[in-house]
Amino acid sequence: MKEDLAIVLRSSLYQERDRLVHLLTEHHGKITGIAKGAVHSRRFGGAFDLFNCIEVKFVDKPERDLARIDSATVKRDFPPLRLSLEKISAAGYFLDLVNRLLEPRHPSREIFILLAHYLHLLETAAATTEVVRSFEIKLVDRLGYSPIFQQCISCGVGMMDFFKEERLLYFSFSIERGGILCPNCASPSDGRRISREASLWVQLVRSTPIKEIPSLDIGKAAVSEGADFLKDFIRYHGPGLDRASFRSQSFLEQVLG
């Protein structure tokens, strides 16, 4: 029997009385399990509502696809997230993205803490495009395939001096190779163009503490361009996302406009 804190990523009806639950645990990674009799059981109550942080006891054997969830107690339920469509859709997208990108049973404490901090942030902060994009930036950074802006991926030269040159408004970025190209290495056929402002914004967000994200003063054009860039980058590098029907992302974009 294992015991851990977990965030409910997804919960669905399984047969008539049971629930199939996807959880991100603090120490055991992402697990999928069956909670027997959870539909009508007082033992579970509303523990498996989305966004809940729960204390869960479960049995998980490597030779089995599904864990057996024996008990779950709500420790934090983030009630303000359910009070606006923007917050519900943003938090739901965070859960969906984490659920899609993490491998089962792979310890992911950094991701657990990141997700918990962002759910807490949404309790008081508005669900803006800036907040959503910052979650994406910090998530891929912790997953190990963050976009490379610090140096040219071809020759290795540092990029900061180029970013300081006001005459250089745009740079080439290779989505496939995961990084930026300096003006000396770039050719017209290399990747997509990304502005200096959007490039600097991505780097600024990566290094800014989560609680300070809502107070960043960034131009709307840079954020909008950065959002389009991140969508393409995550789609390409996220396992299976290039073929996925990503409804939570589409719905969020409609809500945020």
C-alpha cells in the first residue's frame, strides 16, 4: 500500500459504480487507477473532482496497467477556480497538458509542485494569456525540452549581444531543432521568424517567480506572438501532441479571445 499527495487530472465513470481516475502524485508520478464503488460511496465523497489536491492510498503493481485506489481525502480543493469560465478553462488546460505530456509512474515532483503553484495562483490572479503561456514555458523547461534562446543552435555563439542590437528586429528559430539561429547562421529557409521582443519575453518568463508573473509588464504584441510560437513548439515536441485533438486548448483560446 502506498500513500501520497495527488492532484486530480481527470476522472470518468467506469462501468456503473466505479471511477477511472488520473492522478499526478507528488512522489510516484502520474498514475491511473480504479476507485471501486466511488460513484455512490461516502468513503470517497467528492474527492475525485477536478483540481482537488487529495491524500490518496493506493496499490500499484508494475505488471498491471491500473492501480487500485483504496481511499482519498481532500486536502485542498481550490474553490475560486470554479467561479469563472476563464479560470475553469485555464486550470482544465493545465491538467490536460500535464496528463498528456507526463509518462506514467515516472517521478515528477517538480511538475507536481509547478501545477499546485499555478492552481494556487489562479485562486487570486486572473486567467490571462500571459499566465497560461507562462505555465507552458515553465512546464516544458522542467520536462527538459525548453526552447533554446541563449545561444545559436548551429555555431553556439551567445545570443544576448544580438538581442541588444536594435537593428535586429527578427531572428530565425528552428522548431524542429528546438532553438534560435544567430544572423550569421540563419538562411531565408531556416525555420520561422520570431521577434526580439517575443524571444526576450520567453526568457524573462522562464526566470520570473510564479507569484510575480501577473505583474509582468509586457507588450501585447510580444505575448500574442509568443503564444503562437509556443503552440507550435509544444505541438511539435510534446509526445503525441502533433496528432492529438486538443479540445481543452481550443476551448481556452475561445474563452480568452
